[in-house]
Amino acid sequence: MNNLTRKQRKMLYRILLAAALLIAVKLLPHLFPVPVWMAVPLYLAPYLIIGWDVLWKAVRNILNGQVFDENFLMALATVGAFATGEYAEAVFVMLFYQTGELFQDYAVGKSRQSIAALMDIRPDTANLELEDGSLEEVDPEDVEVGAVVVVRPGERVPLDGEVLEGASALDTAALTGESVPRDVGVGDAVISGCVNQSGLLRVKVTKPCEESTVSKILDLVENAGEKKAASENFITRFARYYTPCVVIAATALFLLPTIALALLPASAQPAFLAGTDWTGWLHRALIFLVISCPCALVISVPLSFFGGIGGASKCGILVKGSNYLETLARTETVVFDKTGTLTQGSFTVTALHPAKGVTEDALLEAAALAESWSSHPISVSLRKAWGKDLDPSRVTDVEEIAGHGVAAKVDGKAVSAGNSRLMEKEGVQWESCDLPGTIVHVTVEGRYAGHILISDLPKPEAKTLVEGLKAAGVKKTVMLTGDTEAAAKAVAQELGIDEVHSQLLPADKVERVEGLLARKSSPSASLAFVGDGINDAPVLTRADVGIAMGALGSDAAIEAADVVLMDDNPAKIATAMRISRKTLRIVKQNIWFALGVKGAVLLLGAFGVATMWEAVFADVGVAFIAILNAMRCLHVEEFKK
């Protein structure tokens, strides 16, 4: 009882009161003589107690032009039962209908509570540090960028920011589904919604509340329902035409036999009319109406997708709409970016091959200085390999050339660092390397200075991911990368990727995806692209489903992708695929179960075999079973590494 809302408790009391009155009215004739004329008012009391809101909604909707809904069908069926003298049956039907509605409302409420509890990650307050060093508890929306907030142990980080003082471990489970805490210290970025587990943190706010990670995530989940799947759109259209059709069919079921009974002599009447009268056919039509209520489909199908989205978010997988969940379930081709998606993205310099007359130190220093202003993982690895302080004043006129590399002036000399395309663009003769890895060629004043070999190892989970996708029914895996052919093929061979395309510019990736889309086995099959969400935005947008990897705190990923994985673990792609296929399977089960049972009982009702009891099961019972089945979408196996 404590789990029920106030509205649900009131409905429960009405059901119990109406049931008690109905039992009393049924027993009354056995205890006292009751005049015939008293039957209507006696049965009318429990009927109005349990059904007054259904009657009112039906009248109100008719006045607003919305005639054909479940309220209209139940009102018409039960009022008709009263008209034919089936008083007890009318009350029973309304009683069971309202009981079913209560169960449905409770089931939907529980699923929403599960998601609400899951996504209850937005902090209500922030400890704002004032100029005198004191703290003031304020609403996160009132905190400006540049202000300092203090996060105590056990509190959630209220806003995105940078740690100014302190060290701690952050629990990111609500965002990523990961149980392993994330260590942070001075200079590290922290995002809203994480729980501070140990030390006190002073955090400088870098984003306003409305642009914080937690706000974007909550907005994404809350608005996911606006993007409906094809199955949901089908059910919406189906219900729009289905209900008026069954009302017309029920009317015909009553009128045609009644007219035939009135106009045709007994000798000319068909055999199925023998021994019947107009009240019997009216009763059949009313049963037909009760059976035809589309509640099971209208409620259970959207609830299945809603549950699937909620179950995915529990694992740190954010799906922007049920349409993407349905598309993901039909995926036959998965295309991957390499760096940071299948590989660790932490490059390491493994070999230095200077040209004649150039030392290894000179080659590495020139490359590290030229790349000193870039945040690309390759640039970071070069600076890390140099291991010494770099004077920024030595570097001027820096130009990043997309898909090629970097050009700059170092100590007044023109230095270029990049791939073979950059060398060809500058007309420099470069040396090839047979070792697997990424090659950074370096020129100084237009002369070739040598090349640096950088390796990026596959993630430990990547091979398991590829095997899991193939086991789930994905027919083809493809890798697209701007890396060298040797490095790309080495990774693809190790992971078991079916097809690999290397040395691609961003525009080339889009072209390759276009080609793969054109070769799909059927229009319903879909292609998913998995990238980091920053450099791959055009491809993420072009694919049927764009999946962003490692998107914790990445605005670009959340904006560009259709499915967002809140950490960089590629194995969650297989989890997302499993969730989507389970959800679609449950949706199909509910559709076929509801249509099958209703179709069978409709035929039985039309032939006078089904009673009101079968009719109530075909409506309330089917809806309740379908909703319980839909709630299975919320239960997802916890992700394990």
C-alpha cells in the first residue's frame, strides 16, 4: 500500500467498495425479498462508484471530438449491458476494467520510478566559496563560470569544472555504469553528477549549469520519447483506425441480424439466426466492443522502448530515442574508427629513424616543438617522449592541416611533421617503414629529417567486442582510419576485423560509409558507426546509427551521436546491441500476443461463444500480461569487464 500513489490508493478504495457493494447486492435477494424495480438502482450504486470517471471521460472526449477510445468503448459496452438487463455483468466488466487500469498504472509508475531513481544525478545544491573564504549553499543554476565550489566527501559534483585543490576518487557509476572509481587531482577535469568518495575538492567551474554534462544527459533521456520508433508509430496509426473500425463492426454485428430478424419470415432466415433475438445480438456486439480495446498495444509498446532506454542508461549507454534503439537492433554492419575506439589512444614512440646527418635527439626535438600546440594524441606522445621542457616562444606560425599533420616555424626554421600525404604535398622524398605503427615524417627547411614510429595498442576488450558482435548476428565489421596501411592491417588482423581502409581523410570516411550504405542487404538493415564523437561527427551523422565512444564530458559526442557510451569501453557496444534486440523482441512479442488473443476472442464473440469474462481477459488480462512483459526491458545484466 505504501508503494501506491495517492491517486492509486483512491482507485483501490473505490474498487474494494464497489466490489463489496456488488457482492451485497448479489446476496440481498437470498436474504430479503427485493422488488424487480429495485434491481437497477441497487446495481447502479456500485456501477457509478467504480465507473463514473470512465463515463465522464467518454462524454468529455466526445464533446472534444475524440470519440473512439477505450473510455468510449467501455461506457458503450456497460451502458448497453444495463439496457439489456445484464446489470451484474455491467458492474463486473467496469470493475475488472478499473482493476486492470490500476495494475497498468502501477506497472508504468514503477518503470518510471526505476528510471527516475537511476537518473537522479543532478545535485540540488552547490557549496559556493565566497571572497572571504566562507561557503554558501546555493542552487547550481546560480553559480557563474569561474566561481569556485567546494565538494565534500559523499557529495555529488554540482557542475563541470577543474580541480584547484585536493585529491579524491570519484564514483562515476551513475554516468558510466562503471564500479571502479576515477582518481582526480589538481588540474584534472571533473564533471557534474559524479560522487566525491574521499578527499575535499575545490573546483573551478568551467561550464554553466545548463551546459553541464549532467544537464545534457538528463535532457537527452527526458526527450528520448519524442523520437518514436517505427513500431510505436505503427501502433499509434493502428489504434487511430482500429477503434472506429471495431465500433462499426460491432454496430453491424447488432444491426444486420436484428434487421434480418425483423424483415425476413422465419422460414427464410439463415440457420445462424435461429433461436436468437435482438437482445442476444446486442449482447454479442457489446462483448465485441469490450474485447476490441487497444490498451495492451497502446501502453505496452511505448513502455517496452521506454524500459529499454532506461535499462541502457543504467549501463552508461544513452540512447537518444526509441527509433535509434530499433535501428540498432537491425544492425548488420558495424564500422569503427581505430584510434581511441578500438585502440587505447595512448601513443608511444617506439622507434626513431633519422635521416643521414640528423641525430635522434634533433629529430625528436623538432617534431615535439612543431606539435607542441596540438592536443592530438600523437602530439602528446611526441612531447612525452622528448621528456624535457619545451619553450613555447621558440615556435611560431603553427598550422594544423587536417588529415595531414602540422607545419610551424621552430627557431625561425620551417618544420613540418605529419604523414606521407604531407610529404607529398610539400614535394619531399620520404622513406618508407615496414614496422607496424603510425609514422610521423619530419622535414626541416624543406629537407627530409627522418621519421618517428608511434604505436597504439588495441584495447583489451576490443577483441571480445568483435567476437560478441559477430555472435549477436552482425555480418560485417569494418575499420576506417587515417593511419598507415601497415598499422591498420596489424590492428585489424589482431582483432578479427573483416575489412579495413587506411590513410583516410574525414571526407574519405564519409565516402566509404556511403559506399557501405549502398551495399546493404536490405532497406531495413542498418549500419552503425562507432567513433570518438569529436573528429568523426560527419560520419556519425551519416550512418544509420552513430555511436560515440568515451564520451564522458564530451559535448561534441553527445551532440553528434545517436547512442552515447559514457566511457571508453568498447565492449559496451555489444551490450547496447543486446539491449536493443531484447527490447525489439519484447515489442514484437507484445504486438503478436495482443493481436492474436484479441483476434481469436473477437471471432468467438461474434459467433456468440465468448462471454463477458473472456472479453475482460482479452482486454484487461492481455494488457496486464503485455505490460509485465514490457517491464523486462528494464532489467539488464550488469556490465562486467
